[in-house]
Amino acid sequence: MSKEKLEKAAAIVTIIGFPVIFISMAFGFYQLQSASEQLTAIQKVANSQNNIALNAEFFGDPTNIGIVNDIYNNWPILTEDGGKYNDAQLDKYLGDFDTISDAYDEGFLSQADLCDSFSYYITATMANKEVGKYMATEEKQDASFYGGIPELNADVMNSTDTDCH
């Protein structure tokens, strides 16, 4: 092949090749955008499923519902204070907030879901004097007890979500 023919072929390849490369890059960028949108959608689905599971755990426990009712009505909770529940039952109730806190901290529960599903119960529990006294007593024995609910309360109080508080 002559030099002229090679130069012509190179020019044609360049003229045709540049738009092909440009279109390929644009398509690749579009695919990347699409993948990013898919990941966002998958994250939303996972957060929703986690919210459903946490709601089932928290609200599926009759003891938790009873404690929520007692807090709501400002009735005694613990048997030693005239309530219906023992220390282990209140521990389990408060421990469920640790699970919720862990899920939230790890990004498995969105702020919107935290606010919609749990913010009322977090703030009501933290405002309850009997629960506060119990938590303070337990924390004297082990400072790491019930770290989840105070963290969640701070998250709720600092949230800009209108469904929190």
C-alpha cells in the first residue's frame, strides 16, 4: 500500500473513529449514571425492608406495646414502682433501640424512616422519668448500657425532618 493510501485510510479512520469513540464514551457515561440510579433505588428498597423488619421486631412484641402504652399514659412501668413489667422486659425494650440505632448508624435505616417510625417513641421514652431513673441506675454498673436510645434522641432532636420531634 502506498503512503498516500495509508494517509487517506488514517484520515478516514480518524474522521469516523472520533465520533464513534465520543458516542461510546457518552453511552458509557449514561450506563454509569443508570447504574448509580439503580444503586440508589436498591438502597431505598433495602432501607424500606430494614424499616419493616425493625417495626416488626419492635411493635410485634406485646411487652414493648405495653411499655409504650404505659409511657403514653404516664403509668408506672416496673413492678417495683407498681407497674406490670420486670427489669428484663424493660431491658429488652431499651435494647431494641440499640438495634435501631445500629441500623441507623450503619445506613441501613434512613432518617425519614427513623423519624416516621420511631421518633415519637424515642422522645417519649427519653422523657419518661421512671425510665430515666432506671437507665441512670443501670449505667452506674455499666456505662455502655443503653447507648442507642440517647444517640437516637440526639439524632431526632437535631433532625431537620419535619416528621421528627
